[in-house]
Amino acid sequence: MNRQKGKVYLIGAGPGDPGLVTIKGMECIKKADVVVYDYLAAPALLNFARHDAEIIYVGKKRW
């Protein structure tokens, strides 16, 4: 079995204002290989992801 080591960071979307994300949160987005986000995340935050990062939308909105 091939096990990859890595880290997972959970970054809260807060009230949705991208200006309120923490510096640590922004650093994590900039370094991430994969960014998993839901509808609460401000779309502007994705602009900070690496161009080669995998971006995955998971929805999570109650209809």
C-alpha cells in the first residue's frame, strides 16, 4: 500500500469577506496542492491558489 504523507488545513470562511481570512489561512491556500471548498468560501480566495493546484468544489448547500 502506497501511503502519502501530507497535511490538511481547515480554513474557515467566516462571514464570507475574503479580507478577513487570516495570514496563516492565506499562506495555506497559496501553498496547497489541492483546495477543497464549498459555497461559503468567497470566490476571490481561489485566486490565491497555485495555478497548478487541483480545485475541488464540494457544494454543501442545503436545498
